[in-house]
Amino acid sequence: MSEIEANLVRLGIDLPPAPSALGNFAPYLIDGAFLHVSGQISADLQGKPITGKIGNERTLEHGYEAARFCAINLLARAKAALGDLDRIERLIKLGAFVNAEPDFSQHPKVVNGASDLMTEALGREKANHVRFAVGASSLPSNASVEIEAVFRIAG
């Protein structure tokens, strides 16, 4: 078992199968030393979308948990791409969209759910990344959050 997967087991997380793409695009691309993972919507371990607009309809805490599930799905997709999560040398970037009410402004706190999970799974040094967190008026399947990732990988 890889070190990253052992960390996930300690967290009580069993990675689900990699989710299916919701459109005509690659779920991931390996370009040299980089793995680019397409946006993963917030979905639970059974693949059911975690939905709702953050703000009035859903709480910040709901958004944080939804972002955490996005990170789990990103790692599931990375495992499908790489076979072994220990090929991940570093998380480079997370790009996040939060399905939010127009007056909601705490997008970074929502996306901390994904950043925190990545730190717990990869370790602080490998998970130190840049990111963006922006609000969106809607997301596919009414998902609460969607996040993409770029990882540097070992050959």
C-alpha cells in the first residue's frame, strides 16, 4: 500500500472508483512531469452529487465537506491515471468553483476543505500548493463545488 493510501486509511477514507467524465473531454492528461486532472464535482463515495448553492441554501460547513469530497475524487482520478499515488511528488495547483449565492464571499474557506484533505493525505510538504477559489452561479448536476488539480509526478 502506498504511503498516501495508508494516510487515507488512517483518515477512514477508502477511495471510490474514478468518477466518469460528464462530457466529451479527457478525465486526465499526463504531460511530461505533470498530471492534469479535470474538474471533479462534489460527490459522495457512492458517486451521488453533493448539491446546493452555498450561502442561504447551504452552509459554509456543507461547502467545506463538499470540497473535501472533491479532493477525494481528485485522488481517485489520480490513482486511476498513475496506478500508484506515491508517484505524486507534489500538488502544484487546485482550481475551485463554488456554487454560491451572489452575496457569498467566503469561497476560500469552502475550498479549505480540499486543501486540508490534500495536506492530510499527501503530507504538508507535498501538498503545499497554489490555488484559486471563485464563486459560480451554477455548476454541473447542481454540485456545490467543482475542483481541478495539477500534480507533479515521478516518471
